[in-house]
Amino acid sequence: MAAIYLKDVKEELRRVGDVVFKSRYRAPALIVVGKAAELAGGSGGGDRTMLANPSETVGQDFALIDRVFPVSKAPHAPRGPISLGRSGENDVSIPEYSISKRHCFFEFEPAGIKLTDCGSTNGSIIDDKRIESGEATMIRDGSRIFLGRFAFVFHTATGFHAYVKSLIA
């Protein structure tokens, strides 16, 4: 699947309109909004997860910035939670060395959506609260999620549409 960026999604909404856009984007989304940490010990490489140190400055100079990751099961994936990690074996694969091979997973429940950290190297932070490994935490539309050295904003499908629409208004 080709990378999706906010600029592409904004253009698509302008081109196809609300009804078609909503039919195409039925899953929640994670949007990379900035860099929130630096890699400890140099650049990533090999097969290991790199440690991330919190940064005073939020960088905007990375290819992941403004990238959109649909939070949905991969085609032909078994039923169950939606996995997120660096490895291509995840439902949501994020090519970044500060994100663990299997970083966290999302579960859809009647009460809402929960995120659970899988014991990742750099952990998961939701709205400034570090979550413990194995702890399921409810997330909501607009939650800020920190994974590795990047900051994301989580949107439900409805929230994603409203967010993109606000960018072109």
C-alpha cells in the first residue's frame, strides 16, 4: 500500500466530496503530527529497536510527519486486535526504528477503543500518561499518542473526516 499523507487526503476530499470520502475512510486513523524525541546512540539500523530520549524541540523534518495510518486489520489477517509495530507482519506497519516490532494493539469494544502496549522498548503514552505494558487504556477522538520518537493524533472515522474537512475550509 502506498503511503498516505494529509495533503493527499485533503485533495481527495476536495475532489470526491463528503459522501464518497466517508465511504473510503471508514476506519480510525493515526496522523503523525511531530517528532517528540531523539534517538539515543545514533541512527537506527539493523533489527533492533532504538531508544528514544524526550526532546525539547519538536521537529518537522521527517518523512513520517503528516503521514496517515488507517487503524484497520491487514487484508487476510486473522480476527482479533489490530496490531501496530515496525514489522510488516503488523496490521499497521510504521517504518521507524524507535517503534518496536510489535509495539501496541487496538481493540474495538462496545464502550470504545482501547490501546494496549505490548511491552515495547520505548513504551506508549496517551495524552501525557505513560501506560504500563499490558494495560488497556481507552482512547478517544483527538487523543495524542506518543510511540517511539513520534507524536500521533488518533481520530475515529467520523473525527478524521471532520479534521480533514477543517483543513480545507
